[in-house]
Amino acid sequence: MQLEIHTTRVDAVVAWARKHSVEQYPFLSACCGVEFMATVGHGSSRFGFALPKASPRQADLLVVVGTITERQAPALRRVYEQMGDPKWVIAFGACAASGGLYQNYAVVPGADQVVPVDVYVPGCPPRPEQFLWALKELRTRIGGQPAQEMPAATGSLVRIRPHLPQRKPKAPPRKRGKGKPA
Amino acid sequence: MTVAVALHDWSSLQALLRDQGHPAVATGSSPGLVWIEVARGAWLTSAAWLHREGCATFIDLTVTDLWLPNTSPRAPGRFVVQLVLAAGGGTRVALRTRLRASELALPSVTSLWPGANWFEREAFDLYGLRVTEHPDLRRILLYAEFMGHPLRKDYEKQRRQPLVRVGPLSKLGQG
């Protein structure tokens, strides 16, 4: 067997490794969740995307699947903050991408109001092929990171994505509702 | 006791309510539903009477805001609260009352039908119906920080009360 030698950069190797081993954590909140479960059977592991993890702490990819209500938004934000860097987000379905048909007092108009979204998957619900497209698109984005954003060769973890500003969200006034009894 | 008996004996409720100074406002029926509209003060008396007469099953508690589009948007609305009960034999009985926005309050019927608990909380949450003597009157669908009652017609359609808003955080076009 002939020995082959290839030369490359460390960051390219790291990106190559990363895009082939993305652990996903689905945040299933509505009917799209059922569609997402069906999608898992379409072989996302062929692209190196492992089956969904049980905890966001073990995951690199947050898949926001379904309608995000205002009441759920703090939970989604918390899940995102529990994930280690580097991390990516896919908004699965019309509701996660834009609020969908719910333009009202109860629904967040798109998961990107709460967490930074890399890839949007439209559809109500999206077809499994669309989700596979999103995974491939995300792989392209992970692999195409500019070198200066990649981890240093020494092994210290540099954030691959600019972090969100860690400012506190504006809390609404904590007064009691008008109609509340004393 | 079936609903047929209850209807047959409808006059006894009328007499009871008249004695208490709150005669029934109107009654009527449509296929599968018999309804009676009473004054606000007769709400609990009538509910207890229906419970006694065989309406053992609580079905629903609904509120309707009767705001009309031609009136001033800030005009105080009028509301219809309806308690839907099943009495066997496939017939439902609805107890209704009309309330002004300024006096949107009713006594709880949870002592008669414990299942009404969450429905009354929902009516409070979304319409601001103040249910007196309710065991646990808190918001049930919305969060405690929410101000106002969003299904009332005087709630501004565009008004949002987010708990978390740090976006839009699209990363399209990066990387």
C-alpha cells in the first residue's frame, strides 16, 4: 500500500471534523415536532448528524421546531445558553422561522428574536428533504468558517461564532395584571 | 333526573328567581340546546338549581365580548358569559348572563362542578372575568407578568408583551 501525505491547515481539519460530527438537540414545541421525528428516519446520520441528544449540554446544534410562544421563549433562551460553544441553530418550520400564521399576543415572531439562527427551513411543515437540505447548508457554513474565527492551534477554544451580547433582556414591568384580585 | 324533567319543571326556577328578585331575562332553545338568560345576581342560584335538577356534567364556560365595530374602540364592552352543561339524553343546557365591562364579575361555580376551576381561570386570564370565591384565581395560559386580557376587544391587536427579546438575530449572510 502506497503511503499518501496531504498537507493542510489545522483550522481546516478542525472545521472538517466539526461538520462531520454535529450533535443535535431538538426543541420540539408544536406539530412540527412530529414531522421532525419522521425526518430523523430519513437518514440525517448519513451526513454525520447524530441522533438527537438528551441534553443541550451535549449538543452543538439546536433545532427549534415549532411555534415559540412568549411564555416558552425564556426556556428556549436558557436551553441555548446551556449549550457549549461552538453552536449553531436551525429554525425548522414557518413558525420557528417567522411566527408563521400566528401574528398575535401569544407567539414570538420567529425564533431569531430569542436565539441567533443560522439556517431557516420554511414550510408548514417542511418536507424531510428540506431539513436534509438545511443540514447540508449548515455543513457548508461550518466548513467555510474564516480562519481567524477558528480555534487557535494551541487548543484554546476561540468562539467560532460571535457570541451574543450577554445583556439582560428588557423585562416587562412586574406589575400585577389589571384584573387581578387583591 | 333528566333534562326533560328539568324543562317540564322550568317554572319552578322562574318562581325561585322571582322570589329572589332576579327573574329570568329570557329563555329559548335550539336543537340540542336549551338556554336560559338570567340576571347577574341569579347566576349561582340558577346554577345550583340546574345542578340539583340533573345537569351533573360541566361542559364549558365561555365568554363573548359584544363590542360592535361601529362604536368607539374604547367604549366599554358588554359581555355574555355562558355556562354549558349536559343533562343526559343528548341535550345541553346553557346558562347565560350579560355583564358590563365595569362589572365583569361572577361567583364561582366550582363548588357545584369542580371541573369549572380551570375554565374560570381561563375566562379570567383572557377576558378579565373576576371570579369571586374561586379557590385559585391565577392566570392559566399567559404568564404572570402579562398586563390586560388579550381576547377583549379593547386589547390592542398589535400590543406585544415579550418576556425575552434580543433579536432579530439572523446570521444569514455571515460566514
